Amino acid sequence: MFHLLWYIIVGLIAGYIAKSVMHMHLSLTWTIVLGIIGSIIGGAVTHLFYPPSAGGRFHPGGIIVSILGAILVLYLWYKFGARAHVQLPRG
């Protein structure tokens, strides 16, 4: 149960920073989903280049990689036209 709460919190933080960097407006739900997907992608890439040790599952730069993964997901989402829930600022 604690892991699910942790994924939601990290997803919220990573998604919020990613949408702020990309200057896009998303609902709270989509921000969390974006952050969780970014965390999964970032974690997979991190595990490829820096496998975890036997005793630890987390990497020191996990939140940074989660944010970068969320930015990548948001960029690809915008680039390939999946704009159903993204509102760009006017002006």
C-alpha cells in the first residue's frame, strides 16, 4: 500500500515539474499519470545503465530521471498530436 502512495507522490512531483517546464496545463489526474509514466520510463532507462545493487532498489537520482522521463512523455504526447487533455496557454 505504501508503494502505491509513493508512486502517486513521485508522479505528482515529476508531472508537475514536467508540465511547468513544457508550459502546458493538465488536470491533477493527468499530471499524476504523466509523472508515473515518466517514472517508469526513467527507471527502466536508469536500470539499463546502472543496475541496482543487491540491497537497494532506488537510485540517488531517481526523481531527476523521473522528471526527465515525464518531460519526454509530455513532449512526445504533444509532438504526435495526442492533445485531448492538454491546453496550451494563449498569448
